[in-house]
Amino acid sequence: MTMEKKYIAQWSCPSNIALVKYWGKLPNQIPMNPSLSLTLKNSVTTTTVSAQNLNAPFELNYLFHGEHNAAFSKRIQSVLETWQEHFPFLKNGQWRIESENSFPHSAGIASSASAMGALALSLCSIEHEILGTLNTSESFQRKASYLARLASGSAARSIYPGIVSWGTSELVENSSDEYATPLSIDVHPSVLHLNDAILIVDDQPKKVSSSAGHQLMNNHPYRNNRIEQANNNHKSIIECLTSGDFQQFSTIVENEAMSIHSLMMSSTPWYSLLHANTFEIINRIQYFRAQNNIPVCFTLDAGPNVHVIYPPNVKQQVESFIQTELKPFFKKYQPDEMGNGPEQLK
Ligand code: PMV
């Protein structure tokens, strides 16, 4: 290892939207149930990591959109501390990390998956440069996914393109609770590429974090039923992706969205992140689907914003429905779709 050398890596990593939700975790960020998501295309974080004087005491200079951000810097510092046992070179040195999102900050789009994914990938590149390890794309991605998971569970899935599964499942080859795996089945052409129109109902920070929500699952009265439900939905959605049955797919995706919000409402203490406009939008989507027989459904993250999921062949009808029928009920609109995964820029 050359101590004077400057190491630099830059990655962009997309966010992802879960169709079968990770909700509840065991120690060490192990999920209580398998989940499955779409890796997005437009909602990305780009992170540049540079390191020098690797013998000097550890020092971090973190910039978000070119500016110091104390809260983000504290979070990154604590993630790097967690990762030190996996990246021995991270204990020392002068580190500079610059990060930016392609989507407006506080747009209500979960950014921890893309941010932690981009950071994990950049550090894997630096490890490879320093130590010459991670020679295959498989070992590289697996380590990045493992580390992203330690920082933010759902980030494990953002490392891979397309449809991604995380958590042990008999149906997914090489599946693990410790890292995500791209789905290796033949997806039916009608659902091979899905769009996700993100309707921002509220862009304020969440009043209850996902970590607090996961924690409330520990003693939740429906915990075991939820684990069983998620396993069944995970299995069934893989069958729908194979057969192209969008009707059944919609049933599962919407059931997952409403189930995690019901679990929040039936926690002790209970809470709800949904808004009146969330209900207005989802009711209108159901009505539009029933009236027009158009393959479109919704999902929700841990927040009030609605993700409208549909195949590309109905793009025109769905876009016009969003503009004419849904516009009064959301504040911002971020069109997205399934993407090709992270990209190494430097
Ligand atoms: O990755 P976390 O700890 O932010 O939890 C994410 C939980 C959900 O977004 C609600 C579901 C999921 O699987 O992404």
C-alpha cells in the first residue's frame, strides 16, 4: 500500500421501491422477512470518495451538494465506524466524501438506499485499488450489498439492477439475509420493464423514522402473521412476474403497501404516516383501473407518497390520468422507471 497516494472513487446508485416490503428486523440488520424491489433509474445519489495519507489519524470532510451538513456528516461518520471491521484501511486517513441526489432534497423520496449504496460501492472500489481484492463483479457487488445493508437495510437491494430480492427464500438462487440477489427467473415480457410515477403528497421529514417502525415490530401482536404473509407474498409475486399476471401482481403489491401501514397503525404506540390525499389518490387509482381495465397499481413507502406502478404500454393513459385526475392531490411529481443499476463514474 502506498501511503502518499490519493485514492478516488465515484459511483452513482439508484434508489429502489419495494413491492414486497422489508418491515421488522432482527439484530445486525437481518430482515424478519424476504423482500423484493424494483431498482429505479432517475432517483440516484452520486458519491465521490477520496482518501489520502492513510497513516494519518482518521479525519472526515463530508459535503452534501457542495455544502457542509452536520446531520448527514454525523450519520456517515457512524456508518464508516460500523464498516471499519470490513475495511481495515478505514480506521485512518484523510477522507473526503461528496454526495448529491438527482432528486430534490426532502422531496419525500427515500434517499438512504441510494446514498448508502453509492457509499458502499465507492468504498469497495477503494478497497480494490488498495488491496487488489474483489476481483469479480460477483464478489464486488456482494460485498457492497452486504455493507449497504448494515447502513440501511433496503440499500442492500439498490446494488443490483432490475428486480431484486433480499432475504432467505427457497425460490431465489443464492438468496441470503445478509445481502441482496438479482432475480434470475425469466420475467414475463409484459412486466419486464415497469414504470414508477412518484407522486409526492408531502415532502416534510417523516414524524416516525423507519428504524423506529422496524423496532415496533419486535413486540407487535401480528409479528408472526406478518412474517408468514410477507413470505407468501414474496413467493406469489415471483409467480406473477413469471406468468405476467398483472391483476394478481396488483393485489399483492397493494396488499403489501396497506399491510405495512396497518402494522404502523396497530403498533404500540400507534402512528400513521398517511394523509387524506394519499387515500384520495389510491381510491382514484382503484376506480380508474376498474373502469378502464388498465394494468396500473400503487405502492407506498414508509410515508404518504404514492408510487404508481404500470407497464410501459399504458404510459400515455396513465400519465394523462395522473395529470387530469390526481394532480390536485400531490405537490410534486418525479417520473421514474426500472433502471440498469449503479454506475461507476470514476
Ligand atoms: O431500509 P430502511 O431501514 O429504511 O427500511 C425501509 C423500509 C421500507 O422502505 C418501508 C420497505 C422496504 O423494503 O424498502
